[in-house]
Amino acid sequence: MMQQNLTCCGDPNGTLLDANYWNAQYLSNTTGWDLGMPSPPLVDFINSLDDKKMSVLIPGCGNAYEAEYLLQQGFTNVTLVDISADLVKKLQERFANNANIRVVHGDFFELNGATFDVILEQTFFCALEPFMREIYVQKMNSLLSDQGVLAGLLFNREFEKQGPPFGGNVNQYQQLFVQNGLEILEMELCKNSVAPRANSEVFFIAKRKEGVFEVKNPCCSI
């Protein structure tokens, strides 16, 4: 999981979900979202990709199990981004001798200068406060190549304790994506989620819609 730097915004729940927050989660090993393996629905999606040279981005990559799986399957252009300096240092050491992967320490919302054929969503969206969701979709739109797709998992449930993770439902996501520049190709309940997430995840694939969608300043969008 990665979270944006909200030094100018503040969290409605009173917690600043910034780089220090996420560093603390990894250092204290309070990473309950961590599956310890690549998510089965994402494994199936990766297996459906034929072009091993396509550029793949994983924002808020966490411990990067999906990235490891991509490398095992022969993908040669994988980029990871996370805001936790301690996590990124470990990943850079782990992948130091592999030229097929790049690990970037930084704020996803400040990522510029490249587009990607595939962006994988895995527990990043749910780490963002709901007021950041429009900017998330707009930023994804700006980072996708002409034929690129955003694919991954979203929670189809609400949580008793408001996040992270933050929940939602299919109707909200459909409206959010369409209004902010993405066309939904698929969005359906996962049939092969891990047991703790059974019947609470949807898998989706989306692509850019035609037109220009401005990425707003997160601090001005509350």
C-alpha cells in the first residue's frame, strides 16, 4: 500500500496518512492487508497477458508479490512506486540484480513523464481517503498508454471502522470511473478471492476514454 503526502490536506478521521504513517505500519509489522502472496485474481489476469515487454506499473506496491510473479512469468518492464522509504529500500535491495524492474520511492500523484500499458490495482485505492478517489481515476487516466488498461481489485463492502482500508460498492465505482475519464470493460464479483476476502472483492478492467481530463490538485478537491 502507498499513500499520498497529505501535508496540505489533513485526514477527516484525524490521522495524517502520509509517508511517516506508512513507514510506521511496515516497521511495526501492522500490515493486515498483506496476503503474503500474489492475489489469485491478479495472477489470473497476469496469466492472460501475452506481451512480456509491455510496461507495467504497480502503485502502492507494498511487498510486491505481484511484481515477483510478473518477473517469474518473464515480464521485462515493471515499475513499482511506494511512498514508504523503508519499504522501498528493502525492495531496491531485493531486486538490485534484476534489470527488468524499477523501484521508485515517491508519491504516486507526482509520477510524471511516462505512460504504462498495464497498471495493477491491489490495495492502493482502498488506502486513499474517499475524497482522493476522483484524483486517483484522473491520474490513472493520465498514466495509461493509448491502449493501456487499469486492472485490479476493489472492495465491494463497507468497513465498521473507517480506514484505511476504506470501502465502497460497484455503483459508486462505476459512476466514479465514467465521470473521471475511464471506460469500464469489466467489473464483477471475484470468484477466486482469498478466503478472508471472499464475496467482498470485485475485479475490474478499465481503459482511457477519449478526451482530456485534468488532474486536479488533491489539496483543493476536498
